[in-house]
Amino acid sequence: MPSTRPTSRLTRRLHCLPPDVLGALARGIEKESLRARPDGVLADTPHPRGLGSALTHPHITTDFSEAQLELITGVHADARSCLAELTAIHQAVHRQIGSEILWAASMPCGLPPDDAIPLARYGTSNVGRAKTVYRQGLSHRYGRRMQTISGIHYNFSVPQAAWPILQQVDGDGRSQQDYRTAAYFSLIRNFRRRSWLLLYLFGASPAACSTFLAGYPHALQSLEGGTLHLPHATSLRMGPLGYQSDVQSSLAVSFNCLDSYAKSLSRALAEPYPPYERIGIHDGDGLYRQLATTLLQIENEFYGTIRPKRTIRPGERPLRALAERGVEYVEVRCLDLDPFVPIGIEVATLDFLDVFLLHCLLDESPPDTPEEIAAMSRNQHRVAQHGREPGLQLQRGDAQIGLADWGREVLRDCAPIAAALDAAASAATDSARPAGSGAGAPVTRHRDALAAAATLLEDATLTPSARSLRDMAQHFDNSFPDFALTKSREHHRTLLALPFDDDTQARFARMARDSLAEQQRIEAADDMPFETYRQRYLAGELAQGDGR
């Protein structure tokens, strides 16, 4: 595994990017949260009609469960505007869920028996039924409790203007689409090598309610107050007890190029898997159990800390979209909800992510190997379960290195990128000032984000995971449910108290109405038996307009 020290290539590539390009990085957020009753138990109510259609609303949908909201921002060139939109979506939601709350933690609230956790419903259209059947398949394969774990996905892309500049500096003769795709896969490989750092810095799920693992074997330690934990854990969500799959770990998917990635997933999408064949497609009475008996039903079933992504057309398979039009952005999937923040994430985290991801893109990124892939998985689980343990060692190449030492290297090598992003932001701010007003104070927020990360590396007690355990011990008798319920109630009151102007309320009301009408239109237009739709979708034969 390579050192993270900057190379002349990284420096050369960074310096060739002008401020207007560096200032145009794009990001968006998808945030999952469970709807819970006032007593902290999973809500059993349908998706509120006032929130519109979960199938067609552009910003408010559901994930695995009917009670698991997914809030989606648009694409933003500024981190603060991205969080402003996420805040507005939260405000709209809290005004429609009555006495219910949004659970503030990644690990779930009180859950009913597994088979009573409601699957998300999307109406009677073929595409809506397929989404529910897919979730039924997940429930048979992995159980419903695991699927209720929630997190934040961060979508990141580099502006189009950057690619011809970087391609010229690299002297690369491929088509721009092929170059861009290869560059994003380079980013992904480096991200996977270093994503353990994000678990340490931002992991906030060191504990869970004891009922979450009732009847399941585990190695967690019990605390009074109905809590299970590991004393040095950062993110149980990203460890063996979280959103993981032993079956999928056998895939050892390589991210060396789009072709190797697609071949690995295509095989998992095509080859029947005997345990899933025993589940069957349906029960014989017309009730579907899953979409397919293959190791993966669809591409999105493949778990991972990061994914290559491309906006897809109606009815289009994600792998086909990637093959035809290349990678458009990456989706970071390893962020816990921050229980201390009303919307689950703060702007300093986004600033750090932008620096970190740009470093992953610009740095040297040699091909991965099966041995390195296995080491990356071990490092992830080690940090998820024991990341705050003093002197913790990780594997890098054939050697062991201390987590703090490796982390310091990464932060040091990110410093020029943080400075460049701050300079770009300062230039943009100055250009927007009235003529003759002079330059404003220099922007330092990216460097500040790195400095804050460095502080956490030196003092693990300041990390979100340590703060969560300390808050539980000091104020809630070590009760994770009470801690998360209290934070959820606080955030509910905070968000309801924020100003929410009439125009914004009207806009969300209009989106809700329009999405319900669009769902009805889709349902009325269906003229294909569901089984035909299922087979054609899995075969990639649906034409544009046949599905959403």
C-alpha cells in the first residue's frame, strides 16, 4: 500500500487548476432518518401524505422501511448552501410528521419484531412494486433490523472544466469520458485506502440499544441502561455488526477500472446463489419474495464505503449507464449521523470531505490487489470497532503503522489542497464585493477543518463517538435509547423554531401535490404485467419511459 505523501504529480495537478475551477466543486447529500414515536419506538404510520409521493418526490423519499425517510438535496457549488437546503427539507418534514420525531442516531430506535418492521411502499405501478419487492428480498437475505441503520451519503464531483486541464497535464490521449472515468476510479481506490480516517473523525455510533441484537450473537459489552457498546468503537454501523454482508465480501470487487468493476458486479447479478434460490422469487400465491435469486438482485445491493455513480434514465440499469456515459460523480457512504447536530452533519465536515476527496483524486493511485482489498476491509473493521484504542495499528502494505501516525501523514499531505480551496473561496468572495471596497478577510474554513481533524487525532476524547459515550454516561445512566431520544426531541424543537417563510412552505406543498399526481400518472400508464416488467428490467431491456 503506497505512502500518502504528496508526489510531484499531485503538486503539478493541483497547481494547474485555476481558482474558478477549484471553487466549482459540486456536492449533494442524501440523509436517512427513522421516523419514531414520541416514546422512541419505530413509527408504524404510513409515509405522511403531506410529504408527497415517496416514489416521485425530488427531495423526500423513503429508504428500506416505510418509516425510514431519505432526504435529498440538489447539487450545490457551495457547502453552506447545500446544508441550507438540507435544513429546509428537515423543516418541511418536521411540519408534517405531527408528534413523531426523526431519530438522531445512526443505530436505530426501539424496533418491533423483525417481521413487523414495515417495508417501504411506493404504490401499485410496476416500478413502485419492484422497489418494494427489492426490499422484501433484502429482508429475506439480511434481516430487516440491519436495514434500519441510517447514515449520510455525500455525492461529490469535479467540474467539467477540470478534466481537459488535468488530461493535458497528464498527457493522456484517451477520450475525455474514458479519462474522467479512470480518474474517478483512481479517487475511489485512494478513498478506500484511507476511508478509515473518516470513521475515526466522524464516526458517531459506538453504542446501540440492546434490543437491536436480541437473539443474535455479538461481541459487544453491556452497559446499564439497556446499552451495548465497545469502549473504543467509532462506528458500529461500519463494522461487522452494521450494514455489511459476509456473502458479498467474497466478491472482492476491484476498482482498478470500470471494466473490472462492472465484470465483478455483472457476475454477481447473473449467477444464481443457492441460498437465495431456496428463498425463491415468489411464494406460489403471487407474493414476491425478491427480484432475483442471484447474489445481487440489483447493483445497489452491493455494499461499500464509496460508489461510482451516473445519473440514470428511466428504466436504465446503473451499470449500463456507467458503461455508455462514464462516471459522473462518486457517492461516499460511510458517514454516520452526527447526533449533536439537528440535520446530522455540519459544514466543517463537508469542508473536510472536499479536501480529502480532492486529495484522493489528485494523488498517485496504483492498482489495487486482492491482498490490499482484504487489508482495507480489516482496517475498516478495526477502526470501526477499536478506532480510539491508544496505539492502534493498521496495515499498510506489508507493514503495520499507527492510526495516528498515518492520519497525520494524510492531513499533512492535504494541507496544500486546503490552502488552494481557501484561496479559491477568497478570490470568489472578493470578486463579488463592490468595486473599490478592497479585499475581505481571507477564507480559512478548509484549513480550519484540517486543524480540527488534527486535534481529534491528538485527543480521541473529542471525537463524536467518545462524546456520545461520555454524554450517555454523564446524563443518561449509560442509556443509548434515552440519549438518542433526548437529542431527537431537542432537534425537533430546534427545527420547528427556525424561520420557515411562506414561499418555502408553498414550494414544498406544491412539490408534494405534484409528486402525488405524477405517481398517479405512472400508475395509470402501466400496461405491462409485473412479471414481464421484472424480467425485462433485470435483463436491461426496458426502454426509456418504462420505469423510473
